[in-house]
Amino acid sequence: MPSAPPPGDPAPDDGSLPASALRRAGEQGLSFYVHVPFCRVRCGYCDFNTYTAEELGPGVSRASYADTAVAEVRLARGVLAGVGTPVSTVFVGGGTPTLLPPEDLGRILGAVRSEFGLTTDAEVTTEANPDSVTPSSLEALREAGFTRISFGMQSAVPRVLRVLDRTHDPERVPDVVDWARAAGFDQVSLDLIYGTPGESLADWRASLDSALACAPDHVSAYALIVEDGTALARQIRRGEVAMPDDDDLADKYALADDVLTAAGLEWYEVSNWSRPGGECRHNLGYWLGTDWWGIGPGAHSHVRGVRWWNVKHPAAYADRLAAGRSPAQAREVLDDDTRRVERVLLESRLRTGLPVDVVLPERRNLLDAFAADGLGEVEGERFVLTRRGRLLADHVVRELEA
């Protein structure tokens, strides 16, 4: 999803969707994303829609956020009144969701459960920072129904964390993983970032080894992207730190793939590895274009080819819901060709591959050319990227979309 949405069309005040979308809504499953936009500090590389207490200013309170989110869940039930599909995944992200009390996160989840129902095997995830949880808070989250937790580890090297403006002690990561296991979480995931200015290959290997020592079920490893308008971008522009180097990023990706695969985690998406059965089902829903409703300021939603996004600031978000209005800022109805292009963009990133028939007939000869160049393989009716292809995924997608 682009960081800046297109202008879109006006969204109805009541949040209603076209009849064409509602007719088949939920056929492929239904998910909820809940955005919690609060952080203690703003990390220098982050351009997410998040706010510190100082940035929020008066009139916006964390204490009332759960009530506002619950109001949007109830709005969603009204819009999707004819959809009887129970929710199969819920993902609470941010920001730092665990800055809210576990009881508040539990109330939001409880609203989804009471309004829509949850499948018996529902995957319910929250993100967390290592310094934002305790054994008792994790127990409370598990009791509320959370089954999966994703910790923002990022690095095991203190000086790398400092460049990223991360405030946690890396030695706390094994503790929080142990606490999550003791609380009964079904799955524990660790998020890593590679390519931070000043990070050596040995630093990156140390982070991988430290993560694997925790025996996670899932690891996400993302290349550092320098986003316009961030503090990191300004530091690079002033020459204070170096821009991430593409060759260095490629070397670190290859190392991650080697080390994680040797430890029994297999790639299932370009930046994600898991043990068998440990894939994040919620994120797979995004990549496969299923239906989800995004709760919270700036959250995006998608139902059967209709995509919309909420107003970004928490105050504007709360004001709209308090007035009985949808918080949606704008929306777009995707035509068939746009949906096809998005399938190329997203499904080509998956280990299960891109169905060959999604590629325009006049472009399918490229698949053989990519295979000859070592970028992918045709496995039955699907095109699957090799490791070299994963490193050049943007190039492959651009060619297939053209």
C-alpha cells in the first residue's frame, strides 16, 4: 500500500458500500486491522501515522481511544449487516499498541467478537515493543483472546538501535519471549531491520543469531527504507549518516535467508520466514486481496474491490465517530485491470507464487526470460521467485505490469 493514498472519491458519511461489493463480501474470509497511533518516542526512520503525547496536544486522550475504536467496529457491523462471515484474523498494530492497557485492547477485540464472531481458530495478533510489556500484561492479553504477538526487536546491537532511535534494551528480548510463552501465546514473532547506517555484516549476523536463540515461530526481516520527511532522511541529507547501500542490503538479505533457513524457518513472503504453520495468516490476507476492515486513524480497508482510508489525525477520527459519521476520508473502486496489477505486485512476493494466468498473455513470454536469467521458476501454473528474483522483485513486477 503506498504511504500516501491517491485523492480518491468522496466517502459516504454513513460508510455505506456499493451493492456490488456487499453481495460477495466475506466470501474469502473477513479480517480486522486495528491501528493504535501512540508511541512514547518517534523513531527516526518511521513515517507511520503515529503520535507522541507532545504531538497529540490537548483534547486527544489514550484513555478514550478504545471507546472510539469500538464505535468504529459497531459502524462496520452496520455497514456489513448482511455479512454473516465470522472474523478469521485480527491484527493490532501501530504505533505501539501495548501502550494501551491490556483491558482496552481486550475491549476492542471483544467488540469484534460480539459484533461479528470469531472463527474457532482465529489468529489474533498484537505488535509490542520489548519495553512495553510485563509478565502480567502478557497474561492479561492472552486471557483477552490474543493468540499471537510480534515484538519489534529490530537489532541486537545497542549502537544500531541508537541510530534507529529504539529505546529498549536488547537483552530484554529473550525475557519478553519467555514471558509470552509462559502466558500461553500460540505464536511469537520477531521483527528485524537490516541496513541501518553503520551496521556491519557481523552486526547483522549477531542480530539474526540473537533472534534465533529465542526460538521464534516467525521472523520478519525488512530492509531499512529511507522515507522522505523522516529524521533519518534529514540526517542523510546533511551528511551525518550514510544512505543504505544496495549491495550491502543484498548481502544482508542473502545472509538472513541462509541463517533463517538453516534454523528451520522457510520464506513464505519476500521479507518473512516462519516455521511450518507459523505464517502470519492476517498478512497473507493482504497479499491475497481478501476483505478486511481497518479500524483507527489513517487505517485502510478493502472489501471486494472497494478500498477506503480513514482521516489521519486521532482528533478528527474521534470527532467523526462521536458525531455518528464514518471516519473514512475517501475511497476508490478498483477496476479489473487495477486489481490484476495489484495481484501481480503482491502475489509475486509469495512462496506460493503468482498464477501465470494473472499475467497478460502478451507478457507471459517474460516468465521464460526471467527463468532463464535465474529470477524465477514456473512451477505448474505458478511463477515463483528465486532468491535472486526476490532481490530484484521490484524489477520483475515492473516488467510484468508494463
